[in-house]
Amino acid sequence: MYLDYFSLKRHPFRITPDPSLFFHGGSHGRGVVLDALVYGITTGEGILKVVGEVGSGKTMLCRMLEERLPPTVEIVYLANPNLSARDIVYAIAFELKLPVEASTDRLVVMQKLQEYLLTRHAAGANVVVFIEEAQSMPLETLEEVRLLSNLETHRHKLMQIVLFGQPELDRKLESKSIRQLRERITHSFYLQPLSEQDIREYLHFRLQAAGCPWPQLFSPKAEIMLCKASAGLSRRINILADKALLATYADPSSRPDRRNSAGEILPMVLPKHVKVAIKDSGYHDDNPALRQALIYGAVVAALVLGIGIGYAFTVGKTTDVAPKAAERTAVAISSPPAKIAEAVKEDTAPLAATNSPAVTNSTAANLTTTNLTATAKTEPSATLPATMPAAMAASTQTIAQLPQQTPAIAPVEQKHTAEVNPPLAPSINNVAPTAEKSSNKVAPASVGHEIPPGLSGLVAVRARASGPWLAALANRSGYSIQMYAVGINDIEKIQEYLEFLELNGMLQDSYLCRISATGGLKAQWLILHELFAGYSDAEIFIKRLPPYMAQHQPYVRNVKGIACTN
């Protein structure tokens, strides 16, 4: 409905897991967990466990595993956890298409299953079973899972098992009757809620992957409001962001061409649109921080009331004290904690201070409530457990150093000059023809003439060569591929990546773009590759990249949204 309005090629925030929109999440994100799981499965680690809250991205991880595991791994997917101890063996046999029926004796099913696993092992392949919603499995079935993990040779497991579940799974595994299974779990991974910075990058990544040409579609205040309402859960982020886009589309005052006095494009999605999305979703009622703040406020009010009544009985001034206690109670209740006030704060100018007696009388109650609320404030973390084994940590060291893929894009300040930089000639197929230039639309004077100080080697060479190409983007339409993004001071990483491109014959068609910090994102260098006439052409190019070239998750960028400052 709103795709054309926002110039999007596809929906960026559908809740159906789409592997092409998987957010790596930096050095401590879901991508690190994914690579650790791939390592654990391919090295035969037995039983693995992934725990996360509802909507934290467990199903997306499962889908990504199906794509990332090598063809020698055969996957059995069990989406229904409500299986009896007897039925789970039959369910696995049916998924593997073994010649068994429901009436087949269980001993025969186990024999055929073991023969099949031995055959696969002899062929250099293995079988892994994904069990979703494992927290709903009966204890007897979980015990049967442990027995199935006993199918092994002298050196290798014949079948591996990955349990995906909510935090209730950990509580269930604490049962003494199932301690044998708990001891067989070699690695446990916890999907922590996304931090505020991660959510900003998540929004930018999804929008850019959908072809959004705007540097920043959500205003900073709208992003903050969405962060708090979503509690860092990716499914909630998708639902709220999608509804906020729909609310913006339906807002008569919203226009895609709004600019400030400097000519910069203004964000379209404002706090009022996110508020509509929150109200429609009802997530604000389920915010743990707000709920705790309300509880603390009620406790303070009750204490004030109790002290007032006790004082009245002690001194014998019930008549005078009761109204004062009630007044203090009303003041405490009407003074919301800081957390509540922040969550519902309007996107307007601050209200003027008032000298009313009500404000003066509520000072003590506000201080008490705010202090209590401050103890409940927590920051979500997206880190892996500190007890991660050394082998697993070593295996993911390279992935942990990957840069974050969501750049911040700052509008380019246009500077007029009497000279027009000539565009580079098109490189390979699928490159859009050079648009005709006019003398009143020229590149910034600094582009292509000077390079930032401190650059050397291939970085300096490509930064200088990128000037004409970047200048030509102002008069072109089409798509480019963002191959890599790295911090503005990580020049060594850029140099290494450019050497990597040179070895693969891709250096001459790759260009350096420097972007400034904006919207809470740090300044970065981007490496862009080629110019494509169509979005599908660029996607085909990415799909044809070898796996080692796709490790940094390149994605398609609309050139209208690329604004460099070099």
C-alpha cells in the first residue's frame, strides 16, 4: 500500500522470517550466534540450545541455519513440540522418509533410524534435528531426546539436536529428573534484546535493503519511542515500524518532499506516527519498565497513606491528618515516575515551569518515586555468554570483527563551481548509462580533486578515483551495491578489503564513499560497487558472488539515497 509513497521495492518490516533481511547486528549480534551454531553443528557438538524471549528472532536464526549449513547436513524440522516420547521417534523417521508407518513396532523404527544414520555417516554426511518451542515439550519427550543423542559411533554423533525455546526451557531443564539432558547440552546461546543503538541500525538496514532512497526515514525521537515500546524484540520492532509507516502514509500533513532551510530532506516518520502504532499494538501496556514504575508509584502512595493514618491515630488528630494524608496520596499518585513521563513525552517544546502549590507539595513524593524508579532501569545487552568455550570463541573471531552494515547517510552540501567533473565510463553489463549533465548541476568542488589527509596506498588511490563517479551520481538513477562499511578511522581494514577486491578483479569498479555521523550512527567509509540500471540486476549480482565475497552481507542501495562527504 505504501511502497510507492516511500519509493520502496518491497516491504521492509514483514514479520515472516526473510533470510535476505537478516540483520547481522555487529560484533555481538545475531550473526555471531549464527556462525557459532554453524560451527557447532558442522563439528558434531551433540545437543545445542538457543533461548530467547518471544519475538527475539529464534525462527529467523533457524531459517538462516538452513541456508548456511553445507549440503552434507540433512535437516529435520519439528515445529510441533507437543509430541509424546513415543511419537518423536516416529516424527523424525517420517521427516527422513524412512519406510515406516504408525503401526510399525517402535524397536523396528529405532533400528531403521540407526541404519539410515550410519549410512549417512559413511557417506560423509550427518543429520541435525531442529526442535522449535522446546519449552512446551513434556519432560518424558525431552528425556527421549537425550536417548536419541546416544546414537553415535566411537568418535562421532550420528544425529545432532538443536533446541530452540523461550526462557521457560531453562527453568524446565533445572528439574532434577532431567539433569542427564542438561549435562549433554554442550553449548547454550541467549538472544538478548536489541540495544537502542542496535535498533537504530536495524531500522536503517531494513529500509536500505528495501530500496529506501531517504537518508533517514524515522526521526531520532521517533526511533527512541519505538525502541522503548519494542523492548528490543525484533518482531515488535517490525510490527511497530510497519504500522508507523502506514500511519505516516495516511497522515494528510505528511509529505515526502519536506526539507529544512538548508535543503536537507527531513524525516517523514515522526513521534506522533509511532504513537499511533503503539496504541494500535498495545505494547506500551506490556512494557516491564513502565509496569515496575507503576508498581513503585502505588507502593509509595500506600506508604504515604499508611504513615498519614498512623500519625493521625498516634497524635489524636484524625480529623486534621486524614485530609492531609489523602492530599499527599493524591499528589503521589498524580506524580508519575520519570520513566513513565519519558515514555509518553510529546514531540513538542518543553512545557513552561509552573509555580502552582500542587507542584511544590509534590516535590518530596516525586523525588521518592523517581529514586525508586531509577533502581528498576536496566539496559539490554546483545552479548554472548561469557562462558562461551574457547573453541567456539576462536571459530567466530573473524565474524565478530565484521563491521556493522547499516551506514548513516548525511545529505551532501551542494557547492557550485565553473568546472564539471567528467564521469567515469560504464564498467560492465547492467551499468546504467551516464545521464546528461547540465552546467548548473556540478559536483562538490572537493570531490575528485582532494582526498582527506592521512590516506595512503590503495585507500588514497580509490578515494581520488571515486570523485568523478560519486559526482556523476547526482545526475543518475539506479542502484549500487554496498559491499563493506567500516568506521571512519579503520583505514587498515579498508586497505585490506581493497587488496581483497584487487585479487578478485573487482577493484576498478569499486568506489569509496565517506559519510558523516547522523541519527546516532557513527561516521563510516563505504565501499560501493558498480551502478546497475535495475534493482533485480543488482540482486542477481549479489546472488552470484562466491560465499567468501558475501560474508559482509552486501546489499542493494538506491543511488538517490547515497550522499557522500568526501
